Amino acid sequence: MSNSRAFSSEDYTVGWICPLPCELAAAVSMLDERHSPPLAQCNVDDNNYVLGRIGAHNVVMTCLPGGSKGKVAAAVAATRMTVTFGSLRFLLLVGTAGGVPNGKDVRLGDVIISHPDTRCGGVVQYDFGKTVQEGRFVHTTTLNKPPRVLRNAVSALLVQYMCRPAALSIQLSQIVKKAGYSRPDSETDVLYESSHDHPLEAKTCFRCDTNKSLQRPARSWDGPVAHLGVVASGDQVMRWATRRDELWGELKMDCFEMEAAGLMDDFPCLVIRGISNYADSHKNNAWRQYAAAAAAAYARELLGIVPGGLAAKIPSIVRGEMDSGKEMTVVRGLLWRATPDGMDDGVAKQQPSLVSGKTFAHAGPEGFMDCDSIEPDCPITDMEVFDAPPPGLGSPESGSVPHSPV
């Protein structure tokens, strides 16, 4: 269903990013209504958007450009999205992934939701670290956890279906079916022993040894199962079961993908991934569309838990809210334009300098403040104040602060 009412960019509070076009198609099928025509975009924003509503939330959706994948492409898309849509409260990264069938009973079509544990915030960048003696690789990075509002919603959804374990699976199945997606036959969900590699150059698993497939107990229902777990994110596609299992022994992750590491530290984001393969050499696309739809169905169900009024009260991604104690949240890595009014309604504007690469916050008559060396939530009084913007940054009075290139 479409809605011809004119919406402004400030009407949208939820950003939804899909790495692949087929994942965006599944996401669009979840909309309660679609908004058109597209809005005017900021001059540095070349994303293509689908606008619409899910429940009480106006949602803006996009996918990565063809031929682009990974954390950098995701970060660029998210940054440009938040430039045009300045009222976004959080992002959802929704798509498919390679599952890790160790620990949890993860199967094709299931959904993994990034969830913090005692070791990480829910996403681990598994290829970031250092090599030490004897060639041993040590992981050295920790990424942020999802925002509280989304973690609360995940918990509420879990509680809602806790007494009926199959109910969420059935609900997701109904949403997927209504959207026009069908589940592949369960017989095509084959998990091979880690030591059994797919024959080189073979396009199907016809020549794979069925005696090397693992027998798993049948489920009492066919729908997707949602698992809270750890998402492994890196700059390579995982297609080797031996390495998959080695990394699981170190990090206890539940799936592999390539984009989340580019978002978690700079955007309030939850990762939702449908399992389309087992991150092994037998990887194929037979389950991709269904897995994408399952992930989108979970995201839709999750947004139904977040009240629209509550989302509107959350500070937007691109603004640091100022309270009476003059505390300012510094949001790094975003493109901000100073306005002629300077500080408006307690909102501090932030803009990276084209010349120095440093980030300055404009706070009205006080001038430009150096935010590069401070931590988030640092009081304004701790910042270094400049009488005028650095050369080339533009005039706050004229509103001519240029956008930094991305």
C-alpha cells in the first residue's frame, strides 16, 4: 500500500541497511505502506532509498552499491543516510550470513541477532588484531553493543514468546509467506563434516559424499528460529569449514558477515542476519532469498515492540543533546552543517574540517570547539574554544560550512 502524503526527511526515525539487492527486496515486502516520491537528498548523498512505514515507525531503507561490500561501504552508506535523514534514532543492519553450526543448533533459514555477552558487544571483528611470536594472531578490538532501546526490544520479544518456543518461528513463517517467499525443502539443508570439502569447480553438491553429511534431529516445525548470539564481521567471505571451526573455538561466534564492523562503533545499530549457508565450501544461494526474508520478518516483528513515541524521544544519531548541565554527546565521523543560528534548541552542530581533518562543534557565541581530543559526554567547558573557524572551514554566521568529502 502506498501513501501519497508528503513526508519530510525529519519524519523518519529508523534506518534500515541491506548489503544486497535481494535483501532490500525482502525488506520492502515488510512495509505496511510505502511512501513516495523520494525526498530531496543532501548533495553528498548518492544512496537510493525506499521510504515507508512499519507499525508506528517511518523507515528509510537502502542497500549497498553493486560491486561494493564490506565495512567501509556500509559505513559510507550509513553516514550519507544520516546526513539526509537527520532524525534517525537507530539503524538496523539486515541481511544474510554464513552460519556457524557449533554450539547452537543453527540451521539454514534461522536468524542471528547480535547480542552482547561477557566477551564482546555482540559483534566481533575477527580479522582485526596483531600477529605475535610463532605467527599467532591475537584479536585486539572490541566494538560497541547495540543501543539500550533495541536490546530492551529484543528482550521483550524473547519474553513474549518464551512460554511458546515455536510461536515466534510460526509468526516469522507467516510473515515470510505473506510477503511471497517460500521455504526451500528441508532436504536441501545439508551440513557436511568440516573435513569434507566441496569438489573444486563443481557447481552443485551432486558429487559430494552424502556419507559425510551430519544427521541432525528433525525439528517439530519448519519456520526460522531466532538465536541471540555473536556476529563475526571481517573483510573476507568465509567459505572453509576448517577455518570456521578454528575461529569458533576462539570467539564462539554464530555467523559470519562483512558489514557490521563498519557500523557498531559510530552508529547505534542492531545486526539481524538470516542464515543462508554454513560458511563452508558447499556455500550456494539456494536459501538466500528465504534467509533474507526471515531476517526482515524478525526486524519487522522487533519494530512492533518499540513504541513509536519512545523512538521519537531518543536523541537522533546526528545530534548531541545538550542538557542544563551543558553536557554534550560527541558523535564522531558524521557530516554536519552549521546553521546561521548556531545552537538551536540545545542541539550542538558538528563538522569535520576540510583542512585539518579535526572535528569542531559549533556552540553559538562561544565559537568553534575542538572535539578531536575529548571523549563522548565531555562537558563543553573542557573543550578548547576558538574565536573563529579554522581557515577553509567556512563562516558559522553565513551557514557556509562545507561538507567534508566521504
